[in-house]
Amino acid sequence: EVFQNYPNPFNPTTKITFNNPSNKAWTVSIFNVTGQRVDEFSGESGTHIELDWDASNLASGVYFYKVVAGDNTETKKAVLLK
């Protein structure tokens, strides 16, 4: 289960949280609206992951974060307002 980032909209940091009950390797990729990957996080395991994403070097706009954990994939939208 991937939760909506908080706060949203945010400036300049937000928290991305998800559950990984299979305790498998995971990756969080963050994309801008043109599909360009702007940041990425990964880990070998963990059942409850909380990431702090610092987007202070990015422009205001809509971003998408894609969580892949084991065989599961989910994407959510985040809004950066400066």
C-alpha cells in the first residue's frame, strides 16, 4: 500500500510512505510531467518505509512517484509549490 505524500502540495520537502509486507527490495522513482526521472530511492528490504524527499533543487509543478516493491507497482501524484 502506497500512501499519499504529506504534505501535498509541499515546499520544499515531503514524506513518501508505503507498506512492503513481502519485505522485498523496493525502488521509488520520481518523475516530472514529461516523464524524465528526477530522483530515485531504493532499499533491500523493510515492511514500512518512510522517505523524506527534498525537492528544493526542482521547479514548481506536478511530479509522480512510482513505488515498486517485489511484484507490486503503484504511482501517486505530488505537487511542488514554491
